[in-house]
Amino acid sequence: GCEALQLIAKKSVIPDPMAMRRMIRPVVPGDNELCFCEYPQGSVEEGTLCPKLDSAVIDGRSALLYRVGKLFTLAELSLNADTHMISEALSSPIHEAVRPIKLELAVNCAALAIDAAHLLKAKGKTLCGTDSDAGDESKPAIRSGLTFSNTSNIDGHVEASILHSWPVLATLAAVSLAQGMVDDDVDSGKREIIKRWIENLMPVLFVGLHDSLEEICDPSGKSLGDANEWDLSPDHIMLSSLHGIRSVVVNASKEGCSLQLPNEELRITVAALLRNILLPSLGLPSTWLETLNGQGGEEKKDDQSLEIHEETGAIVTEVCGLLEDLCTARVSGHADIGGKELLHSILSPLTAYQEGAASKNGSDIGAKVISSCVRSGRILMDAPDLGSGIGKSLLHFAFDLLSPRADGNVISEKVKEEAVLLLQSSLGKVGLSKEEKVALALGAAKSGTWDAWAIVCAGLEDESGISRSMPSIRNALGVTSDTEKHLATLGAVRKVLQDSSEKSPAVVGTVMGGAGLEVLQILKGHGTRSLGEVDGQSRVVICADSMKIIMVAFQHLAAGGEAAGAQLNAFLAVAFEALVSLVSFNGLPNHPSGKPGADPALGRMCAQAMVHVARTTPTAFKSSILYLSGEDRSVLEMAVRADMSGYVAPRSVAPVKKKLNLKGFTSKS
């Protein structure tokens, strides 16, 4: 029944919230069934966390089974609702049921999870249910637990239920207890109790994470998720442990939380995750791993590696999330949390990627790791104990990421987005002088790193970066056969003009005076396909960026008033000549040209620009078209009329047919 309820909620078999309220009612503990109490010291007192017998329970040895079933089902539903695995409509009644007993539920779930860890250790098992490598001396005798006063009080079914449920129970306990530490409705006395429970629960999560990590990366060839008698899956345990640890770290980073994080355990965990999850997910060879660990020597045959399967993405996501959470905690006041191992875990994948050792096959998992490490580095730049040293290193790394690669590989969009954000952030925090920024812009332009060039130039208060880069811009636009250069260069120039034209109007004159002719030639060449065959989407982007550059220049001249009137007229005459050629070649939506490769959308774009000029500066519009030939003027006027009329095709009026007047016919009879 509990499994059916979970399936109904996940699959939204019955999407009615009222029905969900009725269905979860039997698994919600009743009044006084659960208690919120301090962590027990010494022997367990009967009645503290042990279930009380009632009329529904005949066999006292099975009394705990009902509680485990209720708490496991409610914990699973609550976690699925928090992670949006259940629809919002069905999540609402689940949250309503859990909210009043949140702390009581968390304490009892934590007690069961701790008992499960002790029971497994007493059996000589890991928290994954597999045989432990430790000897018999590591099997402590267990006589009682937090939820049972004597092992004779629980039968095999109860024990199996506790052992199977511990990952979910531990995760819910960690999440709820950590949230309780920052809840304004929880007083200081309860927070001290919660802190004590978290301190005793965290070792279970860390041991579960390391045991599952060993099973996942077991060189003997065990598959992830090998079944055991308690149906404990290593991947599920690892995901649950990571989720619980992350919740504690996140809430400990919030203002006013007095929870201290276990730094030594976190350092060991971060190092293990780097070695066994992050680096193997990048496809790094074992020789690189050995070099990283300072082992050297011959390559090992049984080197640990991550088995790629459908759960790998979820595991890598949680691991990356933990690193980012630790970076945030380090910035928010937990000085030196994670130690040098945290820095190593962030910088090692980036170093491998920069050196070309990491796989560049464009896999989503590899891109996820690199983008997360870049994001973590960006967070760490605000850490007071690191200063600007890491910022300068990451600044150069961001430049390297955005630079064209000699091997032809293209970084994924995820990594590119994070590299752009990293560069923007590092430029503002490293404290470079104007001369250093100009030098960076010049170097980026010469190497063709146009994304980075645009960011650096936008950060300058004047046009010095752009003016020094003009030779490189002209060279890039002058190579008529290189479409990729046109795309990158025009996109960067357009972005700089749009971002900098208001604070530094002189930048418009610098760009148009230095590369205006090349922009018009590229617009005309790609718009009329005189530069050869180009991918349709690339052609549209090139023409759009060129058009935006031209329109920024027009707005700049139009804002100059009468003083710039002659310049505006001359500029429009040259621009209209290029626009008319595009309209003639591509046609308009209501008047296609029929030429091979024509795109009426480009013609419409030009017509819209003409109409904009005619409406905003009618005098300059009339003066500039006088410089056009009669044929070009006719095309321009036709395009303007078509755009203003909404491209409505003229309708031919059919002749009206005469109707027969039947009354005119008379019968001869």
C-alpha cells in the first residue's frame, strides 16, 4: 500500500489534492505518537523514542514496523515533493501534513537511521549492505538502540525494514533538522537539541557516502546497484547522503546559524569525490590521476574509474552542487572550510581541461563538471582568505576558455556561458589598471577571442580598447571567405556598440570610421550572396548584426542635430544603397524575387530600417534618397510602402457576373 501511494503521487495517477489528503492520512503519525526530545545519553529509556503498544499491535516485536513504514513513506513523499518529482498540486497536501510535525518527524527518522548504521556494523556490513573489509573485532555487540530497548524486541521483518529505509530517513532528517536551525519559529533551546542530533547524524551520512563511493568505483567489477538482502543500492545511498550533507552545508552558511561544519570529514570527502567522480567523469586516463596523486610509476590495471550509466548524471550533479555549496560556505564565514582539498577539487579539472588532458567530446557530464568548477571558482573570488591571487589565475583561464582552439574543438554553451560570467566577475574584482585592460583587449583582438574582447571593452570608460583593436577588426572582416570570423567579430562589435554608445558616444565614430566600410561590404556581400554560399542561419545573423551596427550609427548621427545633418545625409545615402541591393535580391514577403537563395525576411528587415529612418528623420530621409538612382529609388519607395501597409498583397477585383432575372421568363402556354 505504501509503495502504491508513492507511485500514485509520482505518476499523478489521481491528480486530485483532496484525494491525496485522504490517502496520506493513514501514514501521518497521530497525536503524541512522535516526540521531539534531546539526543539520548546512555541507555534508552522505555517510551522516549520507542513505539508504544496499542490495540492495533498484537505482537510487541512488530510494534516498530508500523512506525518505520509510516515514516519511510512520509519521508519519501516529502523529499519527492521538495525536489519537484511530484506535481505542485499533490505536493501541497503532503507539505500540509508534514509541516506541523516536522521536527518530531526529523528526530525519529534520525534515530532510526542511526540505529540502522549500528545494526549493519554489528553484522559486519557496510552501510551498502555488503561485507565489510574490517575483521571480526569491528563487529560490536549491540543490545539496544535509540528506537528499541533490546534487540530481542524487534523481529527480522522490523530489522529488514529499518535497514532498507535508512538512506531516505537519514536524508529527510538532515534536511528538516538543518532547516530547523534557521527557522525563526524555532527557539534557541530547540536549536541546541537540533544541533546535537545533527552532530550524531552526520557521521552516518559521511560513512554512507564513502561506502557507496567504494562500491561504485569498485575495481573488482561490481555493477552499480548490486542487490543485497536489504535491497540497498549504492547509487541511491550516495545520492541520499550527498543530498543530506548539502542541506546541512547550505543552512550552516545562512546568517544567524550557529552550526559548525565538520571540516576534517569534508576535506576527506572532497578529495575522494575528486579522485573517484569528477576526474573520471572527464575521461581522464589513469596515468594523469597517478600524476595528480604524486604516485608515478606504471599504470595500474585495476585503477578506480566511474562507470558511466544513467545515474551518473545525477551523481555528478550532486557532487558539483556540494562543491559550490562549500564555496558559498567559505565565503559566508566558514573560513578554510574544505581546506586546500576544496581548491584542488575545483582547479584540477580546470587544469586538465586547459592542458587538453580532459575529454573534449562534448559530453553533457564533462561540460557539467567544467562549468560547475568555473562557477565555484567565481564564488571563491569573494573568499577573504584567498584574495586576488585566485582571481588573476581564473581571469587568464577564462580568456583561454574563450579563445579559439587549435584542435578545432568548440566548447559547449554551458562552459562558454560560465566563462563569460567568470571573466566579467574577475575583471571587476581583480583591480586591473586601464593600461592592463587595454592590453588585454588588444591581445584578445589579435588572437580572435572576440567574446572576451567585447567584455573587456565594455568595462572600459572610453573607446581606447576599441581604437587600439581597429586593425585586428578590419583584418577579421576583410577576410571575405571566413564566415566564422564574420560571425564572431560582428557579434562582438555590435555588443560593444550597444553597451558603450551611451556612456562613451565617441566609440560609434571610432567603429564606423575604422570599420564602417567593411561592415557595409559584408552586409551587402552576404545579403546578396556575392560572397559565396553561407549557412542560412549564419547569413541571417551576420546581416542582423551588421544592420544593428548601422542603426546604432544612424541614431548617433541623428542625435547630433543640425550640426551633423550633412554627415547624416551622406551616411544614409551610402547605407540605403546597400539596403536597396538586399531588397532587390531577396524581395519582400508580398513580393518575392524568385532568385536562388533569396530570403524575403532579409528584405523585410531592410524595409523596416528604411521606415524607421523615414519616421524619425523625415528631412534627412528625403534628402538622402536624392543621391540614389531612379531604379534604386523606386525599389526603396516600394519597400517602404509594403512595410507600412503590412505586406498586404494587392487583390485583383473579379468582374461582377450578371444574375439572371427569372421573373423575365414567361410561360408560352
